[in-house]
Amino acid sequence: MSRLRTPACELFGTQYPIVQTGMGWVAGARLTAATSSAGGLGILASATMTMDELTTAVHAVKERTDRPFGVNLRSDQADVDERIALIVREGVRVASFAQAPGERLVKTLKEQGVVVMPTIGAPRHAEKVAAWGVDAVIAQGAEGGGHTGTVPTSLLVPTVTRTVDIPVIAAGGFNDGRGLVAALAWGAAGIAMGTRFLLSAESTVPEDVKRRYLQAGINDTVVTSSVDGHPQRVIRTELVEHLTGAGRLTALPRAARNALRFRSMVGMSAGEMLHEGLAMKKAQGLSYAQMAMAANAPMLTKAALVDGRIDAGVLPTGQVVGVIDALPTVAEIITAVIAEAEATIAGLGGLLDASTGGAE
């Protein structure tokens, strides 16, 4: 039994202070249940699911494990209140958000006893959501995968932990026990990992695509706004190079076609999609062109991570992909992280010379 316990373990009801992030098209029932069963906090990705698919996925996780898990939500989805009602009804422990959820949603969730944990990229964002009453934040540094900021994790996390009095989960560049110890030293209550769990045995990403990830070096990723108008870290591929070099006249028609495909896939009406798009525009300050481009990301990500079409899709990733070279089980990942963390902490204790501990 591990002796490594933090406030995050108490808050989430988990054995270890390790979170598997709610990666779209990746964090399904199998991966989420495997993480929670192994003592971490698994989080389902719901933004790319219809309401029926989310209901099925929640039930599937509960059939596989009796451990706590979470669901990642988008506050600008037209049916977000229905999704919240579902997770409350099913006893889901944690609701995570890739962006600020809004004060109304925070209040609704907390009144029902759900732990609320948004992802933030700046201390001021942490202050804002903490004032709304969220229970914890994931602070993701620039090394993180998918949509990311510019501040390195080593600077962001200690700044955020000095700014707010709620548990901070560090994200961006983590894959082992030494990283967990570093996060704890910065004042964090745990770590969140995406790429490390994407590259696991339980991940449903096609094996050929996983092998492409394993081939990537630490400098083979790029942060680009060409996918959906926001900075996003992905593996550098021919398609990404093409998107980066394409003009707006080429990009916008592609985005419009992808918007229609995504609408059909998740069962949204044209009116619902317009409502959601306008909500995104208002909440994120997007231009109409950026709002159209935002439709690119789900379909381009699905092409690679679900359909296995590396030539036709993008591969979101953290920079840590460059140091990962194997596909262990989720349980093996978590066990190794905790074992190395405990050994590292024990070793650091030896740096303090007890013989010189008193005042001279």
C-alpha cells in the first residue's frame, strides 16, 4: 500500500494522485475504467459523444469498476445541463472542464456534490474559477498536448499554487515518478497525464497510430493555430505542414465541411450547432472565421485517432511523447510512477545531513 497521499486523493476518492485527462476520441470507457481501477482518476471525454453515447459510456465504466471517475464537459454545449443531470444521477465523482465552466454550472454541480475541476493556463484564470467555488484546477503548462499556452509547467504550476488555496493538479510534460515529485515540490497535489495514457495497452487508438507516436522525438511536435484557430500542440506531419501553409481561403471551406460532418456525427441540429458556435464565440472572444475553424479539430483528430488515417488527420500530443518508447498497461504505468516517486522522495531525504541539524 502506497504511503504517498495528497489532498487530491481525498478529494477524488482515489488511491493515488494521478489523473488521466479526458482526451477527445481517446478517453472512452475502457481507458477511464482501467485508470480508476488502477488507483488513479479516469476521466471520460464527452465532448465528442452524443448524449446516448455518453450514457452508454458512463454505464460501461460503472460495470468495469466501482472506483470513482470523472466526465469531461464543455460548458458551451447546447445540452450541457442534460449531461450534468446524467452525471449527477449516475453518481459520477468529478466534472472536469477544458475551459472555464461558468459560475452557474459550478454552482449547479457543487449543489449536487460533484467535484468541479477546470483546466487553466494562467494564475488569473485560477483565481477567477476559485472565486466561483471550484474544488481544484488542472494547471497545464506549455509542454502539454492539444490546446496549450505558452508558460512552461515549471513556471506555471508554482505560481498557481501560490495564488489559490485549492488543490492544483500539474499537467504538461509528465510521464514518470520523478515528474510527480517535481510537481509536489512545486506545491501541486498531483499530476494529470494525457499522452502517457494515450500510449497504453488499454487505449483504443489504432496500433499503427500508436507506433507513429512512438517514433516521434522530443522536437517532433509543433504548436500551431492552423487546425482550429487556437494554439494546439500536435506531431509534425505532412498534413500539419500543409495546414500551416494554407491560406484562409483554403482553410475556411475545409472547416465548414468538417462542421457539417461533426454536427451529423454527434446528432446536433443546425440550430443547436449555431447556438453552440455563438456561445463559443461569446465565451472565447472568437471571430466568425475562428468560430468556423474550430470545427476542424474534432474531425481532424477523429481521422487519426479513431479511423487510423494519419495522412488525413492530426495527432494531438504533449512534448513528452519524445521520451515515451513503450505501450504498457495502465496499471503498469501507475505502479511505476508511484514506485519511482516514493524511491525519489526517499533518496532526497538523504540530502539532509542530520548531524548538522542543530544551530551552531
